[in-house]
Amino acid sequence: MAVRMRLWVAAKVTVDVGIRAFAEALAVGATMNHIGGSRYAIGFGDTETKEAYTLFNACASYKFNRNGAAFMNIENLTNVAYSPAVSGEMGEKTGRGRTITVGLTTQF
């Protein structure tokens, strides 16, 4: 049984950009998240290094009229394989691959 304890975690950096156009009917944006590497204690005296990773996400939406809109979100745009940092003993978990969500919304 491995005992994992966080020793050090590098900074997280997030950058968001976006623009609205056509009387604010169209919105387009992107996010970059960089998670620095970290070291964990394993057992008694050994350490393991968790690699740093950078994720890019994109989104767009278009409002047709007062009542309807369409949207699209893409998470992990570059399909990076990564293992997110978690607290507690959860073992190695793999982060989500590229995920695309599209939809329509309406209100009345």
C-alpha cells in the first residue's frame, strides 16, 4: 500500500480571452490552464513527480433572438493526456480527453 502525501505543488496559471460581435449575439472565447508539476511522497522516503500540463478550452455561442441560442464548448482542445492533482489517496486518475458539447437553449 502506497502512502501519498503532497510535498510541493507549482503554481496554476489561467488565461481567459473572449470577444463579442454582431450586437453581442456572437460570443467566442478560449481558456488556457497551466498546472505546474508536483512531487509526492510514496511510502517512506521515496518521491514521485507528477508532470506539469497545459489545457486549452474553447467556447462559442450565438443568440438567435430574445428566446433562443446555440452553444458549443470544447474542453481539452489539444487532447492532452494528463493526471489531475487530487487530495487524498485516490490512486492515478486520468483527466478527461477532448470533450465537445453542443446544444440549444430556449426560454419562454
